[in-house]
Amino acid sequence: MTQPFVSAPMKVEKQWLDFNGHLNMAYYNVLFDRGVDQLGAYLGFGPDYRAQTGNTTFSAEFHLCYLRELHLGDEVTASFQLLDHDTKSFHFYQELVHTDGWVAATGEGIGLHIDQSGPKVAAMPNSIQTRFAELSQAHKSLPHPARVGRVMGIRHK
């Protein structure tokens, strides 16, 4: 996986539209989340992981930039580029790309591995740490996304 992971295409659903007729802001997150869920099986976080281990992942922080409106029926893919990781967390970058090739939104996040019995942040099993190390090695040579690390604030002149 020497390029960012790219999900299968996903369509904007009618119930996700706001009163302006475009995708409500909350559903950009749904698309990013559904896209990364498709990567879960590769990393070892498949659907049965929580039931079998009592562990899961939580989002600790996510910065979303809206670049272009999405409308009913639009199809997008969600990418995932691993930027950094340790035994308990991972830093990543995502893009929602319309099937016509333009970027609708970008996201940057921190994910945590969680032991549900606490709940508390906990080390990932060695098998998953190995997958993250492999993905990190594969993504190390990718260009650093320009939108990573953006500071939010009002720009005063």
C-alpha cells in the first residue's frame, strides 16, 4: 500500500442533506468514517475485533476542512494516509474526492486504541502494531499533505 488507501465509492444520501440542499456538515465526518472503516480489516480492526477483544478505536481529535459542496447522489471516495503512530495512537490525513476528481473536504485526525473495560487508552496487540509499522513504512515516502497541521483562527490584517 505505497499510496494512500482509497475506499470504495460512497453516495451522498437524501437524509444527509441540509435545508440548503447540500450535504450537512456532520455527514462529511460520516463519509470519512465509513471510508476508514473499509481499511479496518487490513489493520486488524475488522467488525469482530471489539467483540473478540473488548478493544476498539476512538477519535481523539479531527480537523475537517470543507472545500467544495456535495449534493444528493454525488459519489466520493475517502483516502487514508498514515502520518505517524505509536503503540496506542495514530495520526492520519484523509481526503474526500468526488468521482470527477476534485477534493470536497480534507480531514486530519488522531485515533486512539481503547480498552473498553476502562475505558482507557491501551496498547494495540502486536499484530496490529505490525500492520501500522508496515503501513507507516509504505507511506513514509509520500509527500507530506499541505493541509496537515493547519492552525484555526481568524486572520486579522
